[in-house]
Amino acid sequence: MKENKSILIIGAGEGQLPAIKQAKDMGLYVVSVDYNPNSIGFKYSDEYKVISTKDIDRVVDFAVKFNKRKILNGVMTCGAEVAETVSAVADSLKLPGVPVEVAKNATDKLRRIQIFKEQEVPSPDFFYINSINDIEKFNNKINYPVVVKPIDKAGAKGVKRCNNYLDLKENIKEAQSSSGNPTILIEEYFAGPEISTEAIVYNGKIYTTGFADRNYDKKKLFAPYFIEDGHTIPSVLSEEMQEKVISVTEKAIKALGIKWGVAKGDIIIHDGEPRVLEMAARLSGGRFATDMVPLATGIDIVKVLIKISIGEEINPEEELTPKFNKGAAQRFFLHTDSGVVKCLEGITEARNSRGIYDLAIEKNIKKGDKIEIIRSHHDRLLHVIATGKDRKEAVNNAENAISKIKIKFTKE
């Protein structure tokens, strides 16, 4: 690989840091953009610019100007909902990427589910509203429970289960307040095991490189919100069911028009059949692609995406085939109370527990800070990633570490 090649990474936060470091290790000149002037990724970038990743026009303008003084060979992101920004840059400079319209298909939740229905991809029934008053015309047709979703948010923000009409009215208001878009998606509620998938699309073929069980063991504690408690690899699903899930994800990828790059899927198995909940044209966040998959299978998805983003060829048989089959489990410390923090105990003991690959603090809290109950994935405080010779050992290691952590609140 030529050392003078350069790549623009959209976002420079914790989620993008693995991609920035990986690109540097590959000898690339790394440029990054982020709205936060204190983004940790800036420290590892050769060059950076403080721009919102959502400000497509400014990011494109920056990339075009950069390209005039040093050729930009590729653009990508990691764990950020900015596929449209990535595609706009790629399109403006004729770099590898998906078309802007495809990025929109895979980002806008309403547009995406409409395509799924048109292309007969198994997915929830739905309707949408632009005003709270719109629900009156649908109310007699609604089979509760349903799920309310803002069309422009990630990380389960604003997503809630509604059991009746009063729930629906209240939760629509909450979803609209969390979003910059008044359009709210109302979906059929499904129950069953949930799966995360990660696929690379290369030379017309789809390679499923990541397949994990999503852990919702504690979902009743946080209802009506949908709070995931990490992933586990390998899956407990039968080989036959895994093949059915992969078949459905491939149909969703093709329906959205993703013919290159990466595709991240969320699947639920309802009444014995896989249904697609989400499919995005980006690497997943939450360390699934960056850590969990490599630890369990040896596949380095981030490195592969960097290579194809700068126009390098890859060897799928060598780079997208599992090298081993080990256990990896991620579990979160999920607080169930709110209040003023007195102390957070057990961090060091948890970090030093058996099989712990990493303990990551997602929110730095200190004595005197006030924290609220968890309403979305953005509210989770910390997590561990554990390894093991198999799934059971990895899960035991992760849950043992989390059990050592306690949060105490000041009595008011």
C-alpha cells in the first residue's frame, strides 16, 4: 500500500477512533472532521477540521479544497449515522462509495421501510404521521402494541412501545421533541430473539462477516424503552435459522440498492420468521464491528472497509472468512435509578476480572453529578467486553465483571 494515499474519516469521536488508528497503522494520511473541537480522534489525525458531520455542504467543500492540494483517495465513517455525508463526498470526487440516493434509502427510516414493503422484504407493517392530530384517522385501524420511532435518530433515541391510544399520543410528542423532523414512524410490534449482522458488499457479492445475538435480558426493567445490553458471539441460533436470517438481510441489502461497501442489519425473529428492523449503509457502532467481530472470528471489517474505500483490492477468501470461532460478549452497566451520584464503585476490580478485554467508560460521571434513568443507548454509562473459549465462558466473564460495579446516590 502506498504511503502517500489519504483518507477522510467522517467523525472523530470514540466511535471513529478505531478507524482513524487503523488507517494510520496502514500508512495512510488521515484527515477527519467533527463538530467537537476536543474530539479524541483529532489527536491521531494528520489533519482535521471542526465541521459538523451533518453539514454535508461544508464537509464536501472541505474535501474538494483538500483534494486540490493533496489527492484524497477515500472517504468513510465508522459507527456514525452519516452515510449521506460520506456518499456526497465520494460522489463529488468520484471516490468509491454508494450513490447519495442509496445512502438516503438506508438512513431515512420511513423511506427505508417503504422500500422494504415495495420489494417484499419481511418487515413490520407501519404508518407515519406529521402531526399529533394525524393519529385520529388511523386510531381505529391500530392493533396495539405498536412502536414509535423518529425517522432521523439512532441508538434507540425516542423509540418506545405504546400499549394504547394514550401511550401513543404521549410518546409521539416525546419522539417529536427528540427529533428535528416532525415525521414519526409507527410500526407493528414484534417480539422474539434479535440479531445484529454486518456485511461487506464487494464485486457484486454479499459477505456476512458479523452475526451476533443482541441481549435484551433486562428489557422489562426499562420498558417501554428498548435498551440493549450488548451482543454475544457466537449465536445460539441453529445453522438453519442463521441461514434464513442471512437470506433476509441479503434481500434487504439488495432492495436498498447497496452494491458496494458495508451494510449493518438489525433483525428480529417473530413467529419463527426473520423480519428486518433496520439496515444501514455504514459500520455498526457500539464496538460490534471494531472489536466484537475481530475477537470472535479474526475478521477485521474496519481494515477491509478502509482498503476498499481507497480503491484497494481485497481477497474475500482470505480477509472475509473466519479464522477461528471463539466467544465474545459485551455487557453494559445499566443503572435503574436516577439521582445525584455519591460514588461509582468496583471499576478497577471489574477491569481486572478474568477474561476482560476492555472496560469502557461511556459517560464520565463524578460525585455530585445528576443522572437520569436510561431512556436510550446514549444514556448507558459503561460496558465491558469479555472473551472466552466459547460463548458460555465469554458471557460468564462479562456478567461477572459487571456484577462488581455499583453506583450509590446521595440521599436527598
